[in-house]
Amino acid sequence: EQDLSYIYGLDYSGSVVYSLEQREGKTGLIIYVRDRKWAHSYLQFGLDIESAFEVFSITNFSASYNKNNLNDLAGEFRAVGTLGSEPKLTAELYQPVNIKLDTFVSLKTGFKTEIVPTLIGDHIESIQRINRTFFTLSAGQLFLQNTSFSLGLSYNDGSINSISGLKVVQPDFIESYYYLKLFHDSLDNLSFPNTGFFSNLTYTANREDLGADLDYDQIMLTISGATTFERYTIFGRAIAETSSNEENIPLNALFIHGGLFELSGTIRNELLSPHFGLLQAAFYRRLGDITFLPLYTGFSLETGNAWDSKDDITADNLRYAGSLFIGSDTFLGPLYFAIGATDRNEYAIYLNIGKTFLNN
């Protein structure tokens, strides 16, 4: 039954049923699958709004096109376009290479942008836009339907443009690295998880021999999980990220964090550093019984920091933050209205649409 549930979960079939039949003294399993041809090609739309009122806001409208079952081995094509503050256009081809569909290769290319502010007090001193044109080739193996190991090679040609304030001395950059990634996701819901576990461990090695501007290594680990008691859910998350060659690492290679649920009270992408750590606990309760528009209210507690040097990573300079929020799982993704504050008297009011606990 677990395998049949997996087949139905691929979303290619209108129905999957089975029966046991006796033939010549033997018992056989007969599976009946009704194809759903319209499910092989579909569009999705999304709206991403993040606003720390009167300080900084981002608005992105996205659309994606998905084409499944390209061949007998269930190849998939996906294209994503974004208009707004951070334009993006990407195309990805995902191709299993065996009949079990558990060994795959993937090719992804396109361009993407990211806006990064620099604050002094509560005033934005400058705003930079990081642009990347990229090409990524990877291969991997699936385990137990929710875990994967992959390795890949990525080449990024980028530039940093000043929207306001000071300009970057060296605006152009090239990143070229290989990476190893171990990924697991058994969360039941990405917007407001009730149960399950998520982990993502990635190692990247940026190398001049591959065409990059600089040699450096980075390790990124995210672990999170959720458990629910009646209407009450506890969600926990830990992030640890570190870089080598910290003294020379450029702006484009820094870890970018900040905003709701990443030291709430700061604004989006405010925290840039070669080292970052975060511990977060969120507690929320479902309100009412509206199936198509579930409502939640809760709070989060967070601690962590962004560090310029490994020597600075101590418990003495941890920052503390928290938030109060009300949210809903809408057809455009999760909606949050929240108030955040840090121990440094930083405050922010947020309206977020489309960002999950994991993406924030």
C-alpha cells in the first residue's frame, strides 16, 4: 500500500487501485492505473511580498510551467519566471536514468537576482542588486522516496549593481564550484508543518582551476522538524553555515539572512557574513475548522548571529529575537502578518506572502 500511495502521489494518475487474483494455484497482484493526461502539463502562480513597513519591501510575481512524463523514464521539465523586485528566469530538466526512477541527472540554467540592503541604525545606507547567470549539472540517487544524495558542478557569471548608495569596487565576479548535497524532507506541509523532519547538508568548493575568481569552501546545514498535539504545533529549526578564506571572501559569496524568523526584528537580507548560525522555535495553534483557508496564530523565539570571523563565534555575542504572528495557508502560499523584535531594540512589522518557515 505504501508503494501504491507513492505511485498516486506522483500526480500522474486519476486513480490507482489493486486486486488479488488466483490463477493456476498462484496469487497475483493486479494494479489498475487510470492515466490523467492533463496532469502531465500544468501552470503554477505565486506571489512573494515581504515588507518591513516604512523600511524595506520586496514584491515578486512568479509563474512556472511544468511538463512531466517526457519519456518512458518520467523525465520532467520545469521553467520559472519572476517579475518584480528580483527578476528571475530559470529552466530545469530532471531525468531519471533507470526503471526504478531513483537515479537521476539534472540540468538547470538561467539568471536570477537578489537585493541586499546595508543598514546603519534604522537607515538604509545602500542597496545592492546581485545578478547571476548560471549553469548547473548534477547527478544523484534517491533513497526511501524522501532522501537524496547528489553531486554537481555549477558555473555562475555575475555582477553587483548599486541601486542606491556606495558602489562596489569590483562589481563583476565568477563563481565556479562543485558541490555535494544530502537532502531529506518528510514534512507534511511546507507552509505550516504539523509533523515530519527536514535536513539539508551541502558542501561547496569554489575553485580557480574551474574558472572562479577565488578559492574557498563553504558548508551549509539546515535541520528542522515539527510535531503536533491536537491543535498545537511546535516547529524547530537550526542553521549552521561557515566559509573558509573568510578574510578575502567577496560580497557575492557571503551568506545572506535576516527578516522574519531569521532574527525577527531585522529586515530581509540585512545580515551578510561568511559565518551564520540560528536556533529557532515556533509555537502555533490552528484556529477554527475552515478546510480551504486554515488560520494559525503563534510566536517564535530565535537566537543566533552573523559573524565575520570564526574567532567571534561565541555564546557571549549571540543575538536574541522573537515574533508574534498570525498566518494562513492560502492558494498563493503562506501569509504572515507579524511583529518582530531583537535584543538590540530593533523592531519590524512584516507582511509576507509566499515565504515558508524553511525559506525565511
